[in-house]
Amino acid sequence: MDLDRPIPRRQFLKTTGLLTGVLAAGSPLALIAPSRAWAVELKALTTAEGRTLLMVSRTICPHDKLEDAAYAVVVQSVDADAAGDARTLAMLRAGIRRLGAHFATAPEPERVRRLKAIESSSFFQTMRTQTLGALYATPMAYAYFGYQGEAFSKGGYLYRGFNDLKWLPEVPLEDSGPVPGQGGT
Amino acid sequence: MTAIAHDDARAVVIVGSGASGGTLAHELTRRGIPVVLLEAGKRQSLATFTQVPGDAFAQLTWLDPRTQSGTSTVVQDYPTLPSWTCKTVGGTTVHWTGATPRLRPWEIKARTTYGDVAGTSLADWPIAYDELLRYYERAERRMVTTRRNGVPGLPASNNFKVMYAGAKKIGYKQVHTGYMAINSRPADGRAFCIQQGFCVQGCKTGAKWSTLYTEIPRAEATGHLDLRIECMATRIEHGPDGHATAVVYRDREGKEQRQKARIVCVACNAVETPRLLLLSESGKFPRGLANSSDQVGRNYVHHVGGFIWGLFEKPIESWRGTTLAGIIEDEIVNRPQRGFVGGYHLELCALDLPSFAQVGLPYGWGRSFASIIDDYRNIAGLFITGEDLSRSTNRITLDRRVKDAHGLPVAHIHVDEHPNDTAMRTHAQTQGAKMYDAVGARRVVHTRQTPAAHNMGTARMSARPEEGVVNAYGQSHDVKNLFVCDGSQFPTPGSANPTLTIVALTLRQAEYIERQMSAHEI
């Protein structure tokens, strides 16, 4: 994912498709991205195929306010596999054909219906696995879902809210333990 | 580093450097016994552990191919990952969560306690509980287990507060932050836990006990340890008298090497341990080494498991804090009126966001599925750890159709779930839902069985040679200078996370090996 650099011409010549978009102003992603414009180059899939797979991914895990840029990472991952393996590319193209015409622009219930019909296919299972594997592992997803990620570099959560929940009673000391540095032992 | 010659037949060769292999290496070398420790994986450190969950999984996990079959839902849900173990110096003590509960006295008498349950191969352990208890106490001191020997418990995280309140509301009495080999205060030259929540990625503070940075460096400091990393054992050789003589392995360049041995100790976790014994088949031992009883690979157990998540209205931020620091002990009882024999632990659990989406959820997709992830900030979590019943047909065999990078048949795991296991999991899921409902959850979801991190039983101890693979000290009934050190020895699993029991048995085994060597028995 390149969120801001212009695409070098030499690299552009090697790409087969391109997914682009503009982040909504004020979205969590816009706050962490260097620029609101984003582009993902595809090495094996065409732009139309990429758009279709992006909507497959969004239909599998719909998060309405999560930007297309996040789903484009899934397509990028699928495309990278297809670029290295002709059988994967053929499998993806066969799957896209089975989805029928205009999948990417069909309303959600129709997209769900078409995906349900091929749920047992390796195409669908690949797209589901790739979506679960790639969609939630990016800084964009961390920001969207409010996940703070690693804390070792900041001294852990010990003094950064690991026990800040106030809507339930505190646990008696005999069933928990002292917070280091806050008395007790 | 100490170098031991390949033809030095005085060496004890230990295969695997995890909870058992790493600890045994320390125990033997501190007694002056020369040890060659073979480890298939690489060596990481606090500095090289990564905080990117997917990268950590790739860095630490045993990803060599394995195949599987059976009615277990893991076969469909995780086709390429039947079990979740490590390939790295320190073995599974690098990714473990640090939970160190003890087995209960009645759990090591499963055959006597549960009776003759159809479709099982239950057995009693050939060890008296009082004796096991002595070694538990030593292991707990070694690992600095919380709530034992005056070591304070870990503090309560947000996730634990939800678990505690719910458990108390439905009447559970024994609920606390667990017996954990994670420092609640500085100890053993290691830091205290800073509640960072990255236990399974490798603990970057070293607060969590791991042989990687406790037992193994101490063994190295004795000057008697030759640790060989990226060395994959492929075969144990024996002489005409049937005694083990050498371990054949591939070094990091893929070149075949042979280390002579006075004693061979197999500590490869309960999938690879039987695989190595089966790969060591010979004219004298056509069914594999130590397998005259035909029990090698059988009685594979892995614990009834699964996640339970409560979705609440308010933030919990369960990723903040020690991953598994919380336990409910009330269901660790044998009460057949519940509809099953054996007991289970309910343990606190949280997952980082990528892992939550990938392995933490029931199979699904679409709106209902994605809405669980939308609630990620507001989830509280539990993990079930319960006793699954031993079955002789649940077993590890060699899959001769699929070869690893060295051209050797991979391990095949067959698991048919016993109805008792299913009933136990359903009971635990119901109890978990009651707990979370009692404190205002608006939705509770649970998963099916997840890939086993607790693998046991595949080279079981037995008093009678025809009923098992090793004696009560892990010594092969057939080959006197061959030992099994890991959870493969367990006749049955009980419901406790296995690492403490593995370390306790290892401390006991080391004393036995020293006695046998001194008496020139081996």
C-alpha cells in the first residue's frame, strides 16, 4: 500500500491493475495516513478484477465506516499470491466468473446471495482466509477498531490503563495481587 | 560454547529444548554430565521477539507440514494447523501463557475415578500423588509461580474484573488471578510483568518463565552443554543389544550428522516425539523404537478447548494485561451429574486484534460475524481447558504420502472427539454465558475446538511394559537408555495446563538418570 508517493513509471509498466481511492476527511485512517489519496498496484489482476475482489472482501467482513483502502490490502495480498502462482490466478479468475456480472456494484443482499452459493469453493475460502488474515493486521485496522497494539515500547499497560475499568467492583487483594510500585509488597 | 565431539559416547543427547528438554539439560549439566542439546528451531531473544502478531507466529511456530483426520472440528477449521507448538530454542515455553496449575490427586487416577467409560483407554498414573507433590513444590520454586511459596498474585486486569464479577454472581467461589509463572515482582534475575499483553509473541521483559532465558543459559554456564540449533533429529540408532547408540540429525546446512550417545532423551512435544520414535524403525524394532507395546503415538490427548467471549456495552480493552491471568477452579471436580466425567478450568483470555479475527471467532462471515469484531474494545474473554478422554485410536502416525523438507514422512494426527468431550465443552460454554449474562453482556459467542497447544499422552507411562511406552520415570520399557521427557509421558491429561507437571516430572527424571548413571545401570 502506498498512501502517498507517485507511482514510479518503471513499476507502473509492470502492473496489470490499479486500485485507487481517497480517504474520507476526518476518518481514523486519514489521521494516520501521510495523504488522503491512496493507490494499490496489482501485479496479476486487472483493475476490474481487483474491484470485484475488494467487494468480495467487504461483503465477507462488512465494516461500513472502514475505508476501501483497508480492504485494498486484502486484494494486494491475494494479488501477490496470484502473481507468484499461475494456478492461484486461474482459481481466482474462475471464482470471479462464478460470481456473475456486475458483482462489485450489486447491492449487499445480492452479493451475499451470490457468495453463499459458492461458499464451499476454494475461491471463497481463500478470500475469507485472506480477509481475516490481512484486514485486521494493519495500522488502519488498529486505528479503526481502537486496538492499541504493542505496549512494550511504552512500558506496558501497567500504568496505562490495564485496570482502569470502573463499572464493576474492584477485586479483593486476596484474589488478585498488588500493582508493582503502588505499595503492597 | 562447549563443543562435544560427535564420537564422544559419554554424551547425553537431548532432542528438543522446551519445558522438559531445556530443564533436563540444566539439571544434568549442573551435575557435571555432558549434554548435547539438539533444537530444530532458531534462537531468539528478548531483543529479537517481534511485536507484530503475525510475524511472531511465523517466528516461533512449528510450521512444518502435518496432516490430520477424524471427527474433530479442527480438521475442517484449521486444515494446515492441527496443533499449535513451537520450533525455536525454548520450545513452547516461548509462546506459552505461563499458567502453572497442578493436577488434582483424582486426576492422576483417571481409570479408577471415572471407571470403565466406553470408547476410552483411561489409565492411572504409576506415580503416587504425594511424590508428584514434592516435585510440584520444587518446580513452582524454580519457575516462581504466583500464589505459591509466598509469591503474590498478579494484579487484576479489566478483563479479569469482568470474569471475577460474573463468576461470583453465579456462585463460583474459587476465582483468582491464577498460579502463574509470570513474575508479580522481580525474581530469579528477571523483571516483573508490565501487563503488556504480548505473552504468546515471546515475553520481551522476560517476566514469564521460559527455558530460553532461564534453564538454557544456566546450563551453558556450567561448561557442559553443547547446544546445536537448527538441528533436526531424524532417527535414533541402536546397537545389536538394542541400546540406543546415536542420534542422526540434519544440521542447518541440511547435512546429515551423527552424535554418539550414552543416553538419548526425547523431548519434542507429543506430536514430534512419537514421530521420531516411529521414524527410528529398524529390523530389530520394526514398529518403531520403544514400541513393542504398540502404544507409541496412541492415546493422543489435547484438552477440550475453545474461546468464550462476552460482548458488553462499555469498553474493557481486554488486550491490556497479562493474557491468561485469571482462573475459575470450581469446575475442576468429577461430578458425573453434569453429564460428563472429569473437570475443566475456565481461564481468562484475551487476543490481539489480528489473532482475534483469525483464530478467536466461530466460523462465519457477513454482518453478524463482522459485528463481533466491531465490538472488539468491549469484549471480555475466557478459554476452556478441560480433560479430554484418552482413546487408543486417537493417535499420531507417519503419513508416508507427505514428506517434510528432509524427505521424511510427516506426522499424521487422527482425533475422533469422544461424546464426553463434547458434553464438557457445551457445559463450559453454558457456564461462561451465564457468567457474562450475569454482569450485563448483550451477546456471548464461543468457538469450536482450537488447534491444541497442550499435546500429551503419545508415549504413556505404565507400570506394566505391555500397557505403555515408558516407566514412571519416563524410561523406555524396551530401550533402557532411552527416555521420553515431555507431555507424551502423561497417561491421561487431567485438566491442568501441562507445563508445570512436565517440569516437575523432569526434575524427578534428572535425579533418576543421575542415579542410574552412577550405578552404571545405563
